[in-house]
Amino acid sequence: MSSAYARQAFRSCTASLSSRAIGRSSVQALGHPSRRLALGTRRYSDDKASPAASESSPTEPEKVEVTPEAELLAKLKAKEAEAVELKGRLQYLQADFLNLQRNAAREKEQQRDFAITRFAGDLLETVDVLALALASVPQSALAPSESSPSSAPETPSPSTSAPKSAQVHLNELHHGVEMTHRLLLSTLFKYHVKPFDPTGDKFDPNRHEALYQAPIPGKEPGTVLECQKVGYTIKDRLLRAAQVGVVQEQP
């Protein structure tokens, strides 16, 4: 009887202990938030898709059938656009080529016209010296002498030549210098080198070189009073400025 009673007491104790442990574990599970959410959530099967996902999925575009005529028309338009572009490029290239030809022709003409610029500038000093030589002999010295005898001189014999007078030598020398000066000027004129004398003109600093200024009554201030050395141009370009004296304004 005592053994049966002991077994029954042992069973009752173990049952009370198991119930207490289960209660504690349930309380701990409810107290933790993650466990509480885990207990309160419901799970559904993935077999059925949500309607929002099905609506958001894009629909496949419908295939448009392209006819051979439409394809040929598209190719024709592409070729026309390409032809227009090529034509524009060709026109630009043609214009550039024409400009290049004109520039080359102008440069060639300028090289031909102004190739002798330095040579002509150096030759002008010789022309100035000849002009000074001609101006140094007055016209009265070139006139025939009035003191010559009225009677004609005797005809010299073929064996002896009559001596020339100093007047004749001077006239011949002056004539030769004048012909040389004139020939040089005509040669320069052939290459478009022309002299200009600005006496009486308005003073231009681009074409004139002022050597002095002097107040002259009755003359307009700023005009060229005297040209000591003429200027020269080669075509429309200045080769040498004229050396002049300028009228000064009276105080």
C-alpha cells in the first residue's frame, strides 16, 4: 500500500512540474515582440498571384506587318536624304575650290606685279641723280652763243677734224643724260612704277614725308609748299614717299 501511494504521489508531482514549465514558456513567447508577431501572422499559399502584380506586368506589343512597298519607300527616303547631304558637301567643296583658285590667281598676279619692288626702289636713286644732273645745268647755258662769227666756218679737210667747242660738248652731254633719264622712266612706267609730285596738294602722312615746315603768307596751312624729291607708286601701292615742305600755320 505504501508503494502504490508513493507512485501516485510521484505522478502528481511530475504533472504539476510539467504544467508550470509549459506556462512559463508560453509567457516568455508572448512577451518577446518578434515571437508575438510570428504568432499573430498568417501565411498563405503562393499558388495564387496578386492582382496588382498581374496588372503591372507589361503587355507584349503587337507585331506590325511591313509590306515590301513600305520597305522600298523607306529605303528611297533614306537614299534621297543621303543624296541631299552629298550634294551639299559637293557644293561646299566646289565653293572652296573656286575660292582657292581665285586666291592663287591673285597671289600670282601680286607676285608678278610687285616682284621688282626692291629693285625698282634701288633704281630710283639713279633716277634722282640723273634728275639732279639735268637740273644743275640752266637753260641759258644750253643756248647757242651769240658771239659766234656770222661767216660760215671753213670746211675742214678729210684728214683733220674740226675741234668741238665746250658749248657743243655740254649740249651733247646734257642731251645724253636727258635721254638716259627718260629711258629709265619709260622702263619703270612699263612695270607700273609712276612718279607723282604733290606740290600744292594737302599733306598726306601716308604718301608724303615732311622735311620742314614754314609759315607762308597767302598759303593754306597744311598744304605742300615744295617737293624736294618726287614720290613713286607701283600700281596702287606706295613705293617711296615724296619728301616735301609743308606750310605752317602762322602764329
